[in-house]
Amino acid sequence: MTVQAPTSSRSRFLEFRSLSALAHMRFVTKHQIEGAYSGRHRSRQKGGAGEFVDYREYTAGEDLRRLDWKVLARTGRGFVRLFQDETNLACTMVVDASGSMNFGGRRKNAGGSKLEYVQYLTTALAHVIGSQQDQVGLAIVSDGLQEVFPPGGTSAHVNRLQEAIAAMKTRPVTRMAESLRELFGRFHRRGVLLVVSDFLVDDLDAVFASLRLFRHRRWEVIVLHLIHPEEERLPEGVAYRFEGLEDDGRIDCSPAEIRKLYEERFAAHVATVRGLALGHGCDYRRVSTAVPYQQTLGGFLVERTG
């Protein structure tokens, strides 16, 4: 099954031709989850494992051994049998829309901003999840919890979510920790939380303390750490004016004077984010905007199935 929006409402970040190579891939969980209805993923529910509960229409590429051949012969349509130990996936994507995500958008030959990269990536992921008959939601965070779309699986829901991604605007202040705590209070069913951010915040410990709330409730938490290649090192040149993207002011200096210290501190920041993520039981993946988003998504999906 392929979810395709009407042309009039299709997001400009949804590139069907580019995603055709991912048509056979699925987003899967690494841990057992709980869902609202039957699907393809392992469930936490106990006391009925192996018991038949429902049918679902067959999707091209699935194992033919799962087909109910009697139903096929009787109706001419393919259905697979579902059991109590299988459920649907509900993934909520948390997207950082703080000012630092604009980095790269003003510079020539920079390949676009981090925000634009995330818009392509999350739009594509929403398409993949919706196409596999699972549920996807969205939370946009910056100076607060801007918008929340609880997980849904209809094509209309996925379209609305993709439209919200396309319309995202950044705000200068970051309050990710508070936004995550507020989001935690809105959800009562476990699922997958996928956080896409550059994690350029004042208090990383507070952010991961908020993510720990989800882990304690047995959510599967995935951290995609977004990095623009021009953030990793300072530009060559005699003198530059550096202007903060989150009301941080301006600094005039020679990059040569601070290049080594800057690179050391940025590397330490990346290591800290990774260490906190893994230390709190989250899956961590570093994502460079220098890599095409289709390649990043394909590698991510392959890694999940491994």
C-alpha cells in the first residue's frame, strides 16, 4: 500500500521519485511496544500470545506464508492473519524549531539550512510510516510546544502532518526540556519517540532528564543528532563577525585565534549528547546535512531492521 496525497495538497518536501528506492523498507521497533490495534510489531501485551485476533489486507512484499489462502480463494483478495502478540507502531516525531536550526540557510553553497534538511527527512519518514499502515505523530518545539499532532494513520492525517512540517518557522529561544515534559503529560500510551535536533541548548542534562521520563514509561526513544558540516570547524579568513541565531549577540574575531578551542568544544558537545543519549537508554544516530536525506533515511531504516 502506498499513501499518496492529492497533488493540490502535496508538501513541497515530499519527493515521491526520490523515495521510490525506499518503497520496500519499513520502520520497525527494536523493542516490544503496545498499540491500539493489530499491526506488524511485537506487543507488550501478555496473556494471549499466539491467539488469532484479526485480519489485515496483504501488502506487496510481505511473506506469502502469512496469507490466508482460504480467504483469498473465497474473496479473491489477499489477507494475512494477525495474532495477539502483534500490534501497530505509533511514532511521534519531535522536531526542534529553535533559531539555531536556521544555520546554513544564508551561506552560499552550504546545501540549505538544518531546518530544511529536517523538513525533507521528517516528511519522508512520515510517508514511510503511513505507507506501512502504522501511526505517526508530530510535535514541534522551540520556545515551547508549538504544535502537537497525536499519532494517526490515515492519509488525511499524514497530509496534515506534512503540511505542518512544511510550514514550520523557527523561534529564537529554546525551551526543549520544558516542551518535552509538557509533551510527556499529554501521552498515556507507550510508543516510539523520535527526537530530531541539533541539541544546541543551555542545559543538556535537563533535556535528557525529560527524555528519561519517556524511558521510565518504557517508550523507545531515538535521538537523531543533526550537525551541519560548517558547524564542526570555523571558516578560513582573517576576520569575521559571528552572529548568534538565538539572540546571542555578535562577536568580531579572527577565526585563527579560536579555531582549535572551538573545534575541541564542538567535539566535546557531540560526545556529550551521544553519552547522555546512550546513558539514558536512548538509541543515538549522528546525522550530517552533508549526506542526502534519502541516504540518511535509508541507512536509518536498514539499521533498525538489523
